[in-house]
Amino acid sequence: MPGNRHTGRNSFYQFLCQKLGDSVAHDSLPRRLRILGHVAVLWLEPEAIPAKARIGHAVLDFDSKVRSVLRRTAPISGPFRQPAVELIAGDAHTETAFRENHCTFHLDPMKVMFSIGNKAERTRMSQLGAGELVIDMFAGIGQFSIPMAVHARPRLIHAIEWNPDAFHYLQQNIEANRVAHLVSPHLGDTGILAPQIAQGNADRVLMGLIQGTPRYFNQAIACLHAGGILHVHEIGPRQDAVGRTADLLERAAQKEGRQATLLATRTVKTFSPGWNHFVIDARIDEVTQH
């Protein structure tokens, strides 16, 4: 019977193999299934695409909570970071909601991105920022701002997003989690808004964008007072995932008459074969005059 007894990606893969039999090459079937509320999202190898409808309906049988199945058709790209997906089975109504770490997130995976693989980093952010003034430069639907507000109770988070769809869900999530007194949403270009809002007084800046973060280093540094903390997300080749980005950050700080000190680096997840998504924690100080 369909239901929720199937757990883990091995179970999912085995279920697909049994369900589809020999009609699809087993080594082309997906091993991983991401579920957001009632929506499942998967990536198919080219060999499996002709069987996408059958695979989608197998997903519906795999987990009775799933009502819509989406296939990622290309990596997330573009200035608004919009997902490239198509519905391959189930309900066309893909707006959904789910709970994580005592936080509620509303979103439509057809319209906005949300990386399930960043869960550990969202949990870490929920433990930082108590009593602080925080700038979230690429807030999205609030994946970092909401956990920080719910758990750490900062003085105020300014959450900036320029994708109107993501901003809509950011506002909805602020209300759903009852943190309107802690999170102030702003729609617009973070390169302009962030320094204007912070006025050099921010304790912490979150840079949750990947593939383009260094373009905003100067603006992020300008937001922070001496000793403020910057969290930089980026991707890079596994053998030197951090080096180039750290070098760009240090040069940007020097250009602003500041100094960047790396405090920690960590891998968030594998981004693609040979590439990692990582985060750098850095302290931004004034240059000591001798």
C-alpha cells in the first residue's frame, strides 16, 4: 500500500526499481527525493526522461503525503534565482508549506528556490544573532532570517529580496512565524538598499547567495561596524573551494580600508561533482594604524 513507511533514499531507489521493473535502466533512476510539504522534487538522468510520467506516478505511490511531483530541468540560474522545473505527475497546485526546526515555511517550488540540503546551515543560523542588528542581503523566502528570528531573537533583521515571488513568501513566512517585530522585509536591489539601511551599524551580515556573492563584498563590508561578522556562501572546486573567495574578500576589505579575518569555513553540501557549496565566517575590522 502507498504510505509513509518508505524512508531513506535507498528505500526510494529500491521502490522505483520494483515499481518500474526492467522497463527503465535501474542505473538511470534517481536515488534522491526532496519533499517540501506536499511537493516532491527530483532530478532525472537523460536516459530516464522518457519515463518521467511513470516515475512521477511511482513517487505518488511511494509517499501518500506527496500530491505533486516536479522534475528539475536545469540548474537554478538568472538574477531572480528561479527554479527550472516541470510538473510530471499529480496536482498542478504546487503552493505548499512545511515545518522545520519549529519554523513554518510557505513557498511554491515552481516559482522560488529552497535548498533542503542547507538544513544544517539553517540550524546553525538559528543559534546566532541574539540581540544583534542583522542584514540578510539575499533573504529569499526567509530561510536564514526566519530561524534566526524564531530562536536567537535578534534586535532586528533587515531581510532584503528583489524577486517579487520570493518576497511574497518572505512576508507570508514572517507573519506565519509571528516575527514581524523582529524581521523587516525590503523589496529591492540589495546592493543599494543594504548599505543605506545598515549605515555601518550592522553586527552581522548574511550573504546566502551563491554564484555571484563576491560582486557584493564592498556593500556588505560597508554595512558592518568594526568587529562585525560576515557569513559568505559560495561554490568552488573541491580541491580549493575556499581560497579564491577568501582572497576576493580580503581584497575587497582592503579597498574599503578594512581588514577581513577568516574565523571559520565549512562545507554546506556537495553542489555538483567535484564542487562544494561552502560558507566562510569572517570578522571585519578597521585597519589598525601604527
